[in-house]
Amino acid sequence: MAVLQSPRKIERNDGVMYFHFNDNAIAKTKSYARGEVNVDLDASGMLVGVEVLSFGEDEIAALSSLAQEHHLDIATIFREISPQAVGLCHN
């Protein structure tokens, strides 16, 4: 079983969150959930960071898939975004 990666640093700015996993240089960005979840990768394909612009069902699903693919500590990520996503449960 792979060791889960936890974010080393979390930035918040006007509802946008960026989860830093390492300090490697960004070589490529992949977008998911209509561009609302952006994944930065280094030259070897290792995860550098994840930017989350909104917190709807598609974004949560994308994060869940990314967590499996990159062995991310999804519990820590969801704990950090839960105040942002609270509105999803009250519509």
C-alpha cells in the first residue's frame, strides 16, 4: 500500500484553495471538472499542487479521483475544504 501524501502547505485566496505537495518546478497543468480543479505536475509527472476554484459535486468527484491516482490524503483535503463546501448540503 502506498503512503498517502498530505499537503505541505495550503493557500486560501477569495474562495480558491491551492494544496502544495512539494516545491518542484511546474512543467505541466492538467484541468478537471471544466477547469475548476487544476493539477500541477513536475517534469517527471509527480504532483506539485492542486488548485480548486469551486466546490460543487463535479469538483469533489474530481478530487476523489485525483486522490486515488496520486495517493493523496483525501481526508485532510476534505477537512480543509469542508467550510467551503458546506453550501452544497444546504441547497
